[in-house]
Amino acid sequence: LVDEPCHLATALIVLGALTRWRGRQPSRPFSLAMLSASLLIDLDHLPLEFGSAVLTAGTPRPYTHALWVVGVLASVAGIAGRRARARDGAARAVSTIAAGAACGVGAHFLRDVATAPIALWWPGSSAGMQLPYLWYLAALLVLAILPPPGRRAGDHRGPVHEAGPGTMPGGYSSAASEPTRSASSGSREFRMQA
């Protein structure tokens, strides 16, 4: 019962680092998918708890406790993200949720690799690997205290954002932003579409 709250705490630290580095909070669907996935990935332990090694034969943890899961989720996010650029709302939602889930599973593995052997490279290798717990704690500390890009430690003015072509103010590109011309000044502005 101690393991799941620790996985959630790890995911919250990673989410906090993402928020700081981006200069804004990720969307609610991304955040919920990330936090949920950081816990739900452990459902793959249930068959072993009921006496079946169908997901663990030859590996220290279930086959889905491997980096291929993060890769599949990230690929789904990328493919759906390309479709989202064509103003496909369903694809945008799939991309957001899959990206959040990939981050959540990755955060889960960050803790797992320090608590017991895990076959991260399965199916390429079923060998379990484990890092010292102190490395996990050091990684959390770095994630918790690293300043946002463009800022030094101790500078609390907020993140630096450079707007360029195709980006919204704040330096973030968005499939939902659309350049328009201002009638009065002729300058380019970006307006969010609802």
C-alpha cells in the first residue's frame, strides 16, 4: 500500500517539473492521464497475484513494465498530434491523453527501477536492471529544484519565452492558433479559436 502513493508523488514531482519548464500548467486531460497512468500500469501485476505468470514468465516484472509501452504511447501521441494539426478534435484529445499516459508510465518506471529489478528492455532482453535508490532520490531532487529554461537558480522572475514565427505569445506553438492581420496596424496577431 506504500508503493502507489510513492508512484503518485513521483508523478506529481515530474508534472511540477513539466509545468515549470513549459511556463504553464499542462492541460487537465494531460495531467489526469499522466497521474492515472502512473498508478494504472500496476494493474499488470494482477494476473501474478491470482496465480498466473502469463505476463511475467521469465522477467522480474510484467512485460508491460518495459520501455516499449512508453514508446507505443508516445508514438500514438505523435501520430494523433499530426492529425490534430488538421483541426481534428478527437485526434487532439487522443494525442493529449496518450502523451500524458506516456509521461505517467515513464514516471512510474523512474521509481520502479530503483525499488526492484525491472526488464526495461523487454522483449530485447528479459534481464532485470536496478539502480541504487539514492539515484532515484537524486533525480527527484533535480526535478524539484531545477529552474525553468533560460533562468538561473535564485532568479524568480518567471520563465523566458521567445515568440517566433508560428508561435503564440509565450513561445508555444498551437494547432489551434491562427495568424490574422490587424486591420489598424497590419501587424500579425494570433487568436485562439474556440
